[in-house]
Amino acid sequence: MHCSVKGLILTAIILISFALSCGCTGGEDSSASAGGEKVKVTVTILPQEQFVESVGGDNVDVFVLVPPGADPHSYEPTPSDLAEVSDSDIYVIVGSGIEFELTWLDKIRELNPGITIINSSEGVDLVYSDTEGGADPHIWLSPRNAVKMAENIRDGLSEFDPSGTDYYAENTAAYIGELEDLDSEISDEINASGVKVVMVSHPAWTYFARDYGLEQIAISEEGKEPTPAGIKELVDEAIENNVSTIFVSPEFSSTDADAIAAEIDGKVAIVDPLAEDYLGNMRTVSKAFSGGDDS
């Protein structure tokens, strides 16, 4: 009964969204280059917005499905979200198994059968976890992965809008230069800090840790909070590894992190895996992990 009710709600949302999109578009096909119209691009999470805007420049208009502060593991799009998707030319997916996309991609295709899907994870070396039971989906949290993601976006935009190929290539080259500079800065900062272990509330930083020689200790595994015995083990690990700061993501509770920090006479700090300003945020994260942020 629950499934059929949910199905009816989804069908109603799709029909409403389709009606709204038809009213906006008049049912006509849109072309990326016709009449100087922008390519309408939907992305899943905020960091992708900078990727697409950096590659697409003035040729793209980007809509983000998962809003600031929402959790892409559990967020459900609103009717207005789906109306935006129904009017989009392209949907750039993270493509690495992020839960929102696993749940909604087929429904988005049903809503907008003509939409072009760009998989930004193509060619990215995924890290598989024994505890999480699949690939870590947080591929964007590595500037090195972000280079490949930008290249995939460039290729997809160029295929959709061949007239902009040179423009997209030029923009991508400039953005990759920024990402490579960022990568060098982070590598130098982490190496100089001597930090080898970071303790985090959610295991989102696998690719960052891999790239910069860090070990990530996560408080929650497989979406499960630790038991009291698990908290004690984490406290012992923190002491053993000279951890003084527990890092939490803003969309998750800090209760367990607060408890561990109290036991080690440490502190809790926020690092955001979903911040809008990708380049600036990754610098902030690097500074925090390296112990340079004492706020």
C-alpha cells in the first residue's frame, strides 16, 4: 500500500511538472546555439555548478537539484525541481553511485525523454570500500578527479553544441590550470603539516585522503552510528593518532563527534563536502585538515 501511494504521488508530481514545463516552453525543441539561447543544464549537487559554469561559460544556465544544506543521500526533489529538469537540455550526473541519482535518474529520464545525460565520472578511478559495500561516490572531493570531471563536461557540451567546441575547450583548459594549482597547494600544505590521520563524521573524504597521503577514520560506517563501545574505540584511535579535531559535515549531526572531542579534550570543526565555491572550499578544507585553521 505504501509503495502504491508513493507511486501515485510520484506520477502526480511528474504530470504537474510536465504541464508546467510545457507551459514554459510551448512544446518546442530548444537548440543550444539557435537564436543565442543558453544550454539549460541541470546538475545534482552544488560543486558541479562551478564545474559546468567554468566549462560552459556564458553558454550555459545551470540549475542545482539538491539545494544548500540538503543531504543528497535522502533529498527528494520538489515539483518545481522536476519542472526545471523537464525543461533542461542536459543533466550532468556525478555518476559514481550517489544515492540521489540512483533513486531519481530513471524517473528524470521518464519525465524528460529527450534530455542528454553527461556522466562526469567517466574515466575516474573509483575507490571501493569493504565496509560501505560499493564505490565511494564522493569523487568531486579530489581536485585530480575534478580535472577529469571537467573534461567529461567539456566533451558532453561539445557534442551537444558543436558550435561551442573551441570555446568549451579554452574554458576547460583555463579551469584545469586552476585545479592543478589547487592540487599543488593542497599537496604542499598537507605535506608541510605532518598530519597523517583525519577523523571525520562521514566517510566522504576517501579520494582526498588517497591523493594527499592521509588516513580517514570515519565515525559512521554504512550510514550507521557507532555504539558506545564503538565510541570508546574511536576515542582510543584518536588518542593513538594524536587527533585533536573531529571534522563534521554540516548536513549530519555532531553528537558523536562532540562526545569524542570531549573525551580527548579536542574540538569539533565543520568541513563541507557540498559547498558552492569548489576552489575556495577545497582550500578551506586543506587548511582545516592540516591544522592551520584554529577557529
